[in-house]
Amino acid sequence: MLLSFRHLTSTKQLTRADADAILAGATAMDQVLAKGGDERLKGKVLAALFYEPSTRTRLSFETAMLRLGGSVITADGFQFSSLYKGETVEDTIRMVNQYADIIAMRHPEQGSADRAAAVSDVPFINAGDGPGQHPTQALLDLYTIQKERGKIEGLRIAMVGDLRYGRTVHSLSFLLGLFADVRFTFIAPAELTMPEKVTSFLHEKKLFFEETGDFAAGLDCDVLYMTRIQEERFADHSEYERLKLVYQLSATHLKGKKVTVMHPLPRVGEIATDVDPLPNAAYFRQARNGVPVRMALLEMLLS
Ligand code: NCD
């Protein structure tokens, strides 16, 4: 199955057929992983460019490439890169095209991924562009929802926390918009509500969503997608301090509840560790799902 795109910068590009193909690919890659991986990408090189902090995303991209027999070259830390010396994103990508067969990049500026893709001859994947998009996170979130709940259509999905600056919830909302009858509950303080680019998209698609500041509204949904307040995006740090612990989930909230708790991680206080042993807690399984999803994507984009 061929994907409809060569570069992945936003989940808005994806068709339902793309989403289904990647989900099926990830399921197949879980089988490959169960056998310890294989060599189907032998000789291929992934360039992992991380100009903003990352642990999971970078490690899971690297693991995905290595489990398929490929190799990885890495540049990380903005202050050590030529971007810091004033090189444009476009020139960095043109240069890395000379070395690698595929590129994954995280960058602090919204829009940097589109600029990179516009000049890249090799497939380019956005691994997070500031408060913009994080499409591979959304794909692994989708895969996790399917695995945990057995379906996607008809589910009630609550997204909680920093919906303004959190790129994962933007990407995931666009992606879930491809599935029939998904109903959204957006839970955020007034300062951090979902941006218009997402709500107008859902309006256009005639998908149901409600917006509230009340955390309790999420506990009776099928999925409770928690997020971190994005400290690094606040111009005024005192505003961050005021909002950082606005929603805190603990085991007591989940008594008798069937809701699946997800989080892209890292968490910084919004989910207490007493939630971890509960069957509801899917966030570490979710992090693991990043590997088969990225394996599937790498293979499809390189074939
Ligand atoms: C997220 C990100 O970088 O946007 N982390 C991740 O990729 N798993 C979420 C976050 O940093 O809050």
C-alpha cells in the first residue's frame, strides 16, 4: 500500500486510507518486533535532527530504524548545531540530503517542518515543530486507542491540560477527525483552550466537541488524554506557575471508572504515580507503541 504523501509534516495531510495503512503496518511490525526485528532497511540511513529536547520520540525513531536493520546519524542540541551559527533550516536539510535516505526533525519553530519538507529530496518527517504539529505522536496515539479500546469510531475522547500550546492534541484532533462519530471533550483553563485552527476544522467536519474547564467531565469518557502544561511556550513565567498544576489526576478519581488514561509524556505532576498500577493507565504502553508505528512509517516512506 502506498501512502498519499512523501513528507509527513501534519496529520491534516493524512487520508483515512493512510491512517488505516499505518495502523495495519504497525500491527505487522509488532509481529516483527516479537521476533527481535529484521533487516529489511539494511543499508538505509535515518538522520535524526533534534533541535529541541526529546527523549521518547528520538529514542523510538532510532529504535525503529535499528530494529529494521537500518542505521542512524544524529544531530542534537541547538547550541551545538550550525542552525545556531545562523544556517537556515532549508540549508541544513539540503546538506543532510547528501548523507541520509530519510530525515526526522524536531525544531522549536512552528512552520519549520513545512519549510524543511519543501526543499527535501528524501522523505522528511516532522518530529515536532514548536507548538505546531507532532504527527507521528498522533499516529502512535491512534494505534494505542485502537489497541486499548478495540476501535476508534464512536469513542468519546477527552483532552485535558494545555490544549493551546500542546502540539500532540492538535495533531491527534485532526487525525481523529477522519473517523466517524468521534466525540471530543476539551478540558482546559480559559488561557489554554484549543486553538481556532482545530475547532474550526471540527466544525467543518461536523464533528461534535464540547469545551469546559471542568476536569470531572473527562472521567466518564472512553479516553482521557492528559497533557503537560508546556512551560517552554509561556512568555510570562508567572502565568505558567499559576497554571501548571491546574489538573491533577490521581487514583481516587478513577475508582470504578473504565476510562483509558493516556499521556504523550513527560508528565510533570498532572498524573500521580498511584495511577500507574491501575489497568486504566495506558501511557507506558503508549510510549512503547511509538516503535512499531515508526517502523511502519519508515518502511512505507522508504519503499
Ligand atoms: C510531547 C511533545 O514533545 O510534544 N512529547 C513527546 O513527544 N512524547 C509532549 C510534551 O512534551 O509535553
